[in-house]
Amino acid sequence: MVLVSECTDVIAFGQVGKIYLPMRGSPAIQVRARIGAMPETARQMTAMINRIVGMTVIMAVDGGGSRCRVAAFDTGGEVLARATVDEHASLSLGVQDTWVHIQAGLSALRRTLGFAPTWIPDRLVMGLAGSLQEGRRAEFLSLIPARFSPVLVTDGLAQLMGATGGKPGICLAIGTGSVLHWLDAEGNTGMAGGWGFPVGDEGSGAWLGMQLIRHYLWHRDGKVKQGSLINAVEQRIGSSVSAIQQWSTQSQSSVLAQLAPMIFEHASQGDELALSLLEEAAAVALELVALAPAGLPVCIVGGIGEQLKSELTRSLGTRVQRAEGDALHGLWQLYAHHPQLCG
């Protein structure tokens, strides 16, 4: 007997219809599609679902301070579905919230794949910010049912494996936070930076936001002259002591990182303060790269990293290479080819 899930509304190939979906473990069946004179769409839906039913599906989660990206892969590394949740998936920002946001991503994958609400992947491989702290790590893993077969690594390792394709190289990741990871020719991995905001994460979006607030406070004290960036940050955060202290005492990295785009905007207009902040960010990023084995190719990733890439390339030259894939592909690489790094 073939089990099917509830009749589900789907959007496939530009058409809206209803299908009966086979439950995992059932034999392939003909999809009954009521899409109104669209037999080709029904055949396409049948082929897609029959390909997925019975397949081992790996769910990858790339979690940082600003968003949670998820993808479903088959064992050959083909992407079956992707989704993004515009919430953090950083253990540093909240263990329970991170699991809630990952479950939201899982729900989005279910909808995209057309699976029943009870479906779970065969393996859950996660690269999350803040996962090296043992207390948070243990608390987080205790929230996940064992049937998910969870694997947890740091987001920086996932980015490294995706960017280099699992080959020797360096990944400089600069987004809300910052970290450097490398894989050498002997298969050894290393890490520098990534100690967390506010003490670490130099050159990151959060770090840039903190530096901007600091310079605005100095301006209020008469130590920094007026400029377009100073004017913009005053309009953004307010000029009263009460409003300013809401920002001067702010410790959440994702909030301070929201100020980083205005620095790039005003740097493009020639603002001296903005240009100096970006020069400083590039300098501390280069200091991280210098800590890795010499001569390895360097991939620069992350929202802030992409915007600093031209400045960094002036110093690193031909060592800078285009990333082969993203952190989600890196997590599949870890699952498929480097299980020894998933401990």
C-alpha cells in the first residue's frame, strides 16, 4: 500500500496545483496533479518527486549573526532546494532561538520539496557561529532529536570547505563577524580570529559599526570633526544623550553591523572618516591572513569581505582566488569527503 501525505498546494514550473505526495519510504507513484490542462507539468512533477522519494537527503545549515541559510542536497552534492530565514543562527546570540530559526528553514525546505510536515532529513549538518563554546554547543545539541543525526561545526570551517572545494587554501570570512580558516597540503586545518564580538571579530560589520559609534562619541566630545558620515550616523541614531546611549551600550553584533553599509556608502563619496575606517578594517584582515601558512591561495567571502576584496587584493595579489562554492556546499563537502573534520 502506497502512503501519501495530505493533498498539498504547490507552485511548480510556474503553475499552481494540488498533488498527493508519497511519504518517505513508499514506492514511486504517479502524481495526481490537478493543474488544468497541464499534463506536461504533471509529468514533470512526477519525475521530480519520484527522483527524491527514497533518496538520502542531507540538510545543510549555514548560520551567522544576521541570517540562516539552508539547503537540501542529495548524496552526489546536487542542490534539491534552498531557503533563507532572515534571522540569526548564531549560538552566541541565543541557543534556543537558533534551533527555532533552523526549524523555520526546515519548514521552508519541506514546502519547496513538497514533503509532508513531518518529514525530516536523513542527516542534519550545521555550520554555526559560536559553536566552539562547549556549554552553548552542548545545550544546543540537546535540543535536537537524535533522529536528525546532527553534525555541528563552526561556520568558518563550512565556509573554508565551500570556498576551496576541500583543497588546500585559506578562507577569510568577513560578515557580521570575522574569522580566518585554512587547510594545508597535509590536510591539517587551522584558525585565527573569530573570538567573538565585542572583544574580537576585528574588521567585521559589527566591528565597523562599533568603530563608527566610537568616532561619533568622539565628535560629540570635540575630538573628531564634522563630516558627511558623522551627519548620517547622527540622523540614524539620534542626537539626544538618551538615544546615543542606546547605541553606545549596544553589545549585539547584528545590530551594530547594520551601520556598516553607511560607511561604504560615504567612503564612495570620499568621506575621510569612512575611508579611514575601511583602511583599518582591511589592515586587520591582512594581519589575520599573515597568521596562516604562507603561499596558500586566499578566498575572501562574506558581505563585508566582498566589499573589501579590491583593497585586500592590492596587497595579496594573485593569491586571491574566486570561491568555488558557499558554506552550504562546504557542509556537503564535510559530510561527503571530510567526515574526520566533523568531530
